[in-house]
Amino acid sequence: MEANQNKAEGFLKQGSILAAASILVRLIGMFYRIPLANIIGDAGNGIYSAAFEVYNILLIISSYGMPMAVSKMVSAKCTKKEYKGAYRVFRYSMVFSIFSGGLMALFVFFGAGWIEKTFFSSFQGISIPLRVLAPTIFVVAVMGTLRGLFQGKNTMLPTAVSQILEQIVNAVVSIVAAYYLMSDHSASKNLSAWGAAGGTVGTLLGAASALLFLGMIYTLYRPVLRRQARRDRITPRESAADYYKLILWTVIPIILSQTVYQLSGIIDVTIFNFAMEARGVNATVISTLQGIYSTKYRLLVSVPIAVSTAIASSMIPSLVASVTTGDRRAIKDKVTMAVKFNMIIAFPSAVGLAILAQPIIRLLFPASDYVTGGMMLMTGSTCIIFYALSTVTSGVLQSIDRMNLPVIHSLISLAIHVVVVFTLLRFTGMGAYALVFGNVTYPLVVCFLNGRSVSRNLGFKQEVVKTFCVPFLSSVVMGILTFVVYELFFIVSHRIYVAIVPALVVAVASYFALVLKLQGLSRSELYEFPMGRKMSIVADKFHLLND
């Protein structure tokens, strides 16, 4: 049992590296989007977010599932000591990514005008940022396969470093390019679109810099791969066609599952666009509301959601190895730990963003409508919990070769999501808040269906008290204390930044103390968090750990 526990916690160490990098990346993204949002305005933000909805869906169709698929296939081959097969999986995956990414890049570049006329007539000039994003699809496709190779080898460090590098370059270039493009096209009727295009230039150059870094790491690592392949005495019996078939059967369910999720975003924008136009709302207001929803609400909730994505990425190769060897005890331990780790992060994130919604929006986006943005965040932060669960459980199902189930569950959820959003927009005056409500219901349905399938296929039930009850109760108490502290300091200082800092300190300290005192985490589990050993020293000083 102890060995299985160590195995279960081992992938969390890699996951915590990727999670820490993902949080840093999201924070950089959040902070650079503040000056970017102020430079291009809410209308520009609406065009920017709509362009990225298109970019994301086409990226997913072409190659977005490759990191997860490649890591799964490489891990399975390496577990069986089939290093030649693992290397061939990587090479054929790279060919697949180059072809699919290149094809989709050409479609976006030459079809940008058609996309604007057909789907986004209210977002005038959206074809400009779309053409900038076109080559980015190709770059990210190649980069994703390299990341999948390293993740399949159970090392998340190259992916983590490349993500940070990518975001730093993205941040700097986006701000500079947006400023200069808007200055150069100040007389253009598509001024907002040119500002959005500046932001997409950063995306392209950021991805290119990350690809360059990963290429250098691969060059250094390539002799190791070849040495392992030479020592492998097992001659692969699969032909090139067999490998491409394996890649397709692995990547298609992942792509379909992610495509459905991204489709929900595009469908939301389209339904919202037509519904608001039918009510007589002008295009600028529509674009502004869409910008607030996408660049304030969704941007902020994406920070904690990044943790669940990182844990799922690190869990898949580890879980595949256990599935390959038939170690059912290790499989259950890893799933239990992954879900628990996510809930420890998701609950306080959801409560904290709800309690401090308006102050955070006012502090980060002072030039925008903080009332609308704050209400969106307050009412929709619970999506963090459901996205955390749905992401991890989808990863579990994909790891145990139930690849079709996340796709089916996502389609069911999308159907419900479309009905809910359309009904609310058509028959109520909720406006953009209908999108927020839909953003909560979509992952809620997925995590319910996924959870039921995981229990059926693995024959176990997730531990409830320490996984859900302790984080929930600790978050509620934390939320009350945080609200009181913020209000007291704001009454005295009348300054948001003066009030929010002590409120955040109290939030972190109180939640940390409550979770440990209620035995939500053991010492060994605490070690899996970034700086976990240092946190255990602090916990010992205050007698918070019982073991």
C-alpha cells in the first residue's frame, strides 16, 4: 500500500511543476491583458476574444490533442520497454502535426474574410487578427508533439519552462504591437481590429520562441532516445500505416472532446450576437459585453482551472503506465489523489473570486465596466470546481482506454448548454449573464457523467469527507473572514489595493490552517504542493499537522 501511495504521489510532483508553471503563465497572461485591454478597449477585446474562439477551435481540430495523445502513446511503449516503438510514435506524430497544422493554417489565412462575413459580421475587421493567428496554428502543432514526447517520458520541466517563456514573449510583444498598430492605423475604421491583431502578434512570436526552446532541448535529448532505441531488442512489427492508425484512434477522441468544449464558446458568441441584434442592441455594445465576459470573467477563472489541466496532463502518462502493467490499486490511488489535489485548489479559488469579485475587477481593469464584470465573476466562479472535476475525470477515462466516453458526455452537455443559453437569451433579460450561467452548467453536466463512468469502470468511489467536505467548509470560513477583513480595511483606507492585500493574506493563511487542522491533508500529501516542505515547517510551528 505504501508503494502504491508513493506511485500515486509521484506524478503529483511532476504535476505540481506543471501546475506552478501554468499558474504563473495565467498570472502573466492576466496582468499583460490589463494594459492590453486598456489599449485596445472593450470593442477591441470583443474582436480579440472572438478571433481566439475561432483560433482555438481550429487549433484543436488540427493538433491540440497531440501533447496528450503523444504522451499517452509514448508512455505505453516505454512502460513495455519498446523504445524503438516510442521513437517511431514520436516521429510519425510529428509528420501528422506538420501536415494537419499546415493545412489548417492555410485555411485560416485564406479563409479569414469568409469566416468574418459568415459568422462574425458584427465583429468588423476580425479577419485581420485571424490572418496573424494562422501561422501560429502550425507552430503550436509542431510544439505540441515535442511537449507530448517529454510528458510521455514523465518529465514536465521542458513543457513548464517553454510555457513560461512563451507567455513572457507573448506579453511583451502583444502590448508593444497593439500600441504601435493602433497608432499606425488610428484613422482606420477597423482600429479596434488592428489593436486585436497586435495582441495576436504576441501569440505568434511567443509560440515561436517556445518551439525554438523545445527544439534545442530535443537536440540535446536526441542521443538518449537513439541510445535507448539501439538497446531495444524488440523489433517493432507495426507498419507506418499502423502507427498512423494508432495516432488517429488516440488523438481523434481527444480532439472531439476538446472541439465540443470550444464549440460551446463559438456557439455562445453566435447565439449572443444574433439574440442581442434581434433585441436592437448595437454592435459596439454587443462587442463590449462579449469582451467583458471573455477578457475579464473567463480570463480570471482560467487561472485556477489551469491547475486541473496540469494535473490531468501529468496524470495521463503515469496512469497509462499503471493500466499497461495492470496495477489496479495504483490506478485507484492516482485517481483519488488527483481529484483530491484539484479540490483543495478549486474550492478556495471559487469562493475567493466570488467574495472579492468586484474589487479584483476594479483593481485589474480600472478603465472598464467593473460592475458587470464583478457580477459575472461573483455568479459564475463555481464553474472552477466543475471544470476541475470534469478535466481530471476526462483524463482518467482517456487513460483507461474509455476514449469515447468524454466525447459522448461533452456532446450531451453541449446540447443541454445550447438549450439553456438560447432559452435564457430569448426569454429573459439576463443578457451576458446567460453566458455565465451556461459556462457553469456545461462542466457541471460533464463532471457528473464522467464521475459516474469512472466509478463504474474502476469499481470504486471517491473519498468524500477529506476530498470535498473539508475544502468546502474551510473555504466558507475563509470567505467570511476575507470579506470582513476587506471591508474593514476599505472603510478605513478607501483604497482597493490597501484593503485587498491583507484580505488575501488572511484568505491564504486561514484556508491553509483550516484544511490542515481538519486533517484534509497529510504531511506526505502536503509535500506534493510547490514549497510543500517549507509549508510543513510552518504548520509544525502552529501544531496544525497531527502526524
